[in-house]
Amino acid sequence: MLVLSFAHDTMCYVMTLFSVLVAGGDTLVHTVVNAIVKKTQFDNGIVLGGKESLQSCLQPIGIIPCGVSNVIAHTVHGTSDMVTAALDIVYGESCALHLLARKVANLILETMLCLLG
């Protein structure tokens, strides 16, 4: 198991992983998702500042809620309970989340998870 001590460590480790388990709050989940988006675009030869459309990210992410509000985990699992979230992951429960990217002059400024049903 890989344990990251700081959110900014994620990019270098995500480059070699097939699936990711995030135990943390919304900020850490968002940081990991951003790293996965960047990795996917890099792997497909897409320049983030370019005019190309972004490629879909199909890397599975498990989320264990350990933060303050845990909005993302609650949206995915229907609860903020760590045990229920862990069981969902073990039993292979999954859902798709949409990622929005905000661009200015073809430069991606930020990405956001769309949590609407």
C-alpha cells in the first residue's frame, strides 16, 4: 500500500498506478483526481494548454471519507461512514463522476468534480 503524506506528492506516484484508494477529505480527493487527469492527458499526448479536447479518465478511484465534510465521498457512497465506504470498494460498487475544466485562452486553470445526479 502506498501512503502519501502530502497532497502534492500525488503526481509522481499516480504516474505508475492502475487504481487509487484515497483516504482523506475533499481536498485530497480533488488533488488526486487532478493528478489522474494530467497523467491521462500526458499519456495521450495532449498538451493541457492546447486546443485538443480532454481524454476521459477511466482509472478507478476508491474514496474512504476521512476529512471534515466529505461531500465527494457522500455523493459516491451515499454516506460519510468509513466502514460503509470501505465495503462499497471491496464489493466493487462504482459510479461515474463528471469532471469540468475551466479554460482561459486554451489554458486549463482548474478542474472541478460535478456532483449533480
